[in-house]
Amino acid sequence: MRKSYEASSKVYERLYSEEQGTKHSLALRMLDVSTGERILDNGCGSGLFAYKLAPKGAFLVEVDLSISLLRVAKEASRLHGGEVYFICCDSDFLPFIDKAFDKVFAITLLQNLPKPLTTIQEMKRVTKDHGYILLTFLKKAFSLEEAQVLVRKAGLRVLMSKEDDSSKDYFLLCAKV
């Protein structure tokens, strides 16, 4: 899987920036970010979401499996400003202590992973007890019901779900049970 992301890093932003921008805007309408919060962007790709998150003054950590995409993200963050940290890691084994983040975002990630339940459980582990997790589920990979069942199996409660015609995804805002 890493090889396919490494190969696409040069064209990712050109191919997906408009579509991802729409998703990011909807995500922030569902779950805004405030100054001083600890935010994890899991599966950050080329860092497109960081453009919108960094100016909000949060402590932002971007993680991805692709070193090439992280390089693109890091270079772009220099242009856009904000305090952003980049870490290359597997989303199923996040290198953070328990309850490290106030909010976790995983946008356009879960359909690409072999064990989405494991990934969601790992995001739950690194989220504070009163924190939030915002997940997207690609409609062609998951039904809304399948997404909700997966989230509940991971020990999360769905606070809000959105199906937006402008997006290919379902959006689920979740909290720990």
C-alpha cells in the first residue's frame, strides 16, 4: 500500500485538492477547531487539511504512511504557516500516549485500510475522554449503516452523521461511549 501512495504523491494534490477541500470544509462545519486544542489528522496525505487547520492556532499533528506525501505536506505547511508536526506511521499503531488528542480527523482514510475497525479503535485510544473523532466513509466502499455499525463496534457513539450530495463520503462525528 505504501508504494502506491509514494507513486501518487507527485499528482495527489492536483487530482484531489478540490474534492478534498469540499470534504474539509464540511468536516469543519461539523467539528470546528479552537486555539490550543490538540488535533490529529490521521491519513493526512499531502496535508491539504492542514491549510485550514493550522491558522486556527491548534497544536496540529499530521500522520501518514507515505513519506513522499509527508514531504509534500511539510513543504506546503512552510508556505501556509502554523505549528504543524509531521509523523510517518501506520494508522493502526499510532505512536502517541493514550488520550493525547482533543479531536481526531480521518478523512478519506478508512476505505484504504485492511482493518478499519482496528484503525478506529486506535483513534479512540489516542482521543481524550471528552474528545471527538470525525470520520469519513467512502459511499462506494461502505453503506451508512455499515459505517455506523463499525463505529459502534469500536466503542464510539455517533453524535451526528451527514450525507452531502457534494461529497462521495458519509461523515460521522463520534464520541467515546
